[in-house]
Amino acid sequence: MPRYDIETNELVYTSAESEPFGCPVCGAEQAYDESNLLCIRLQSPWKCPECGATGSAYDKLTFDGHRVALATLSPEMRQEFAADETIRKHCLIAKDTVMPTYEETTNELFFSKEESAGNICPVCGSGELDYGMAEHFDDGIVYPWNCGDCGSAGKEYGTVAFDGHNVEVCTMPVEKQAAFLGVRTICINRQIGKDDLVLSAVEDGSFPCLPGRVKDIDMLGTQVHTTGNTTDDVHVDFTGDYSDRRKREIIEADARRRGCEIPFEEICLDDVIMDPSCLICISGIGEQTLRAVMESEENALRYAVKAVLVMR
């Protein structure tokens, strides 16, 4: 299963969990946009034409070296190179004498990864490299560059290895979101999911500040959502060890809703369908505080205000 990144709302697939050119959500081939170089990773945004999901494929880049066109070096720079069997130059990066290879057919100097570094001009040591459009070949990549300081031009070479996908959850089909994440929805103060503790906050007073546990969530737009409501349906179990005072309050609230009074045992509290905007998440509440909430509506209302203000 992919890892869920709650800060970015993305599913993160490793290279072992996905394929370079297949949508990790539905398996279809994605349509890629232009790649972006992110330090040692290559980001390629994509959109799946089948399921509509969007995300980015990532490739891990390993720096392999630079090729520098001798013709682009200034006269002063060229004088520092001895064009004989071995070309020598004092490199600011290595802080030692390095020996790049001279390729006569292309009139280029090749600096290996031991003699240079990525994003650094191998001629003058400047970090002011202006990169052009990437060129891909087999499992490698080439970035042409121009140095903003010394004026030399060259190419940076690297090896590319597929590193995984990030998928934007909000663009996935609703059914897929539920399958991958476990169903979650937004209540008054934060996200909730199955087994979270919640407190009701219904304006009409039919279920006044009742604590309960989320049993399930039927997401709007899915086949299991059959009520006709315009929001997600949250199934909540409001049964609990209420005090006699609290039971009386629940009976009176239920009577106002239905127009007649019935015994507490006959009030259906084990599966109440709630609008998420009428719920406050109280997961993490202490046992003593929960007992106080179940003691009276007054205590529950006091805690509800605190939960919204502090836990939002």
C-alpha cells in the first residue's frame, strides 16, 4: 500500500509499488508534462486520461560529470589548460590539481564526478549555471548549461533511475480515494474516519451533544451513499453508559423531534446517520472527561466549545 502524506494530501508510491509509465491508481498510461529538476530528483508531472488522477513521477538522479566546450572558454581560461596529452587545471571545487579528459573530436573537456560536482561550473567553481531543456537518452539525462560568471558552456550528465510516484488524492475518483485511504471526511474541527470519537452538534437539538464512535462513512458519489443527502453520510454509534440525568435529557430531546415520548431503550442510537458538519472530533479525550460529557448536556456543551476552539 502507498504511504499517505497528510501535509500534501498525496499518496506516495515507491518504485517497488508502481511502474514508470503506468498510472498507479488505475494502470493506464499517463500524459506527461515537461520535467523539472529538483536537486537530485527529476519530477515529471502527469495526468491520467482514464481516471483523471494527477500526480508526478520521480526519478533519482546520480551525477556523472560535465562536458565543457573549449571554444566557450575565455582566452584567459584557455591559457590555463595545457593542450597536450593531459589537460590540467586547478579546480576550485576539488581544491587540488584535477585532470579532465580532452576529447579532440568534440573539442570538449570531460570532468568526471570525482573532478566536479552537480550544479557547479567545473571551470570557475561558480554556482550560477543557467540550465536549458533536458535531453533524455536510455537511462541517462543531459542538461545543457551556460555559466553566468565565466561564460563557459557545457553539459551536465546524470544517470536516471525511477523512484516512484506522488498522486494528488483530491483528483482521484471517489471510490479509489476510499479504497486507498480508508474513508475520511471533514467535520467541524478536523478530519474524521472510522472509529474516531465524535460529539454531535445538531442545531435542532435532536441529538444534543452526544458522544459517539464513527462506525462507517458513505462518501457522496459512491454506490453505498443511498440517502439522497448532499453530504457524506457518517454512521455514528451514540450508545454509551449515560447517567440517569443524561438519559432523561436524551428522552426529552427525542420527544421534541418525534412529537411523543418513548422509553430510552427504544431510541435508536446505535446507527445514526449524521452530516459531518454536525460533528466535532474528540478523539484523544481523557476517560474522566468523557465520563463528565456523558453525565450531562451542560458538561458536553462546555467541552464541545473547548474542542472547537482548542483542537481546530
